[in-house]
Amino acid sequence: MELIADVLLASGAFGAAIYCFVLQRRLKKFTQLENGMGGAIAVLSAQVDDLSRALGAAQGAASLSTERLEELTTRADTTATRLELLVSSLHDLPEAEGRADLPAERRMRVVRTRSRREPEVAQ
């Protein structure tokens, strides 16, 4: 009976040794940097760093665009208020009679020009 127990114990130890050997070889292949999972993890880590830098740059550009848009919106509101005042002041002017009878040179024209202070740049 002891002999059978010793044989079973030895075969179990031998099986465990083979199992450990197979696991050790798989672990080596898994952690190789050239073609294993270690290489894939290293590449993904580098890509995450690049994407983090790109995201930071995009957030900076978005905040600058937001500030510029807020400035332009404020200017547009101010200009709209001025235009409303000008239009309301036109209602106070007396109407000229026979406007359609005026020659083409005497009719009023509206000429719009761009401001020379800040050139508009399309982004």
C-alpha cells in the first residue's frame, strides 16, 4: 500500500512539475517585448501618451475659440443694440413726398464697408 501511495505521490509531483514548466514557457512568451503582449502593451502606452498630449492641445484651442466667440457675441449684441436705436430714430424723421419721382442719382444709397480695425480671419 505504501508503494502505491509513493507512486501516486511521485506521479502527482511529476505532473505538477510538467504543469509548472508549461506555465513558465507561456509566461515568457507573454512578456516578450518584441512580439508578445508586452510589446502590445508598450505600444498602447505610447499611444495613450500621444493622445493625452493631443487632447490637451485640443482643449487649449477650444478654450481660445470659446473666448473669441464670447468676445464676438458681445460685439454683435452691442452692434445690434446700436442698430435698434438707429432704426427707432428713423421713425422720428418726416417722410419725404414723391420719393419714387427722384432721379436715380438723388436716391439714398446704403454703402457697407468692413471695419479696418480687425480683419476677419476664417478658421
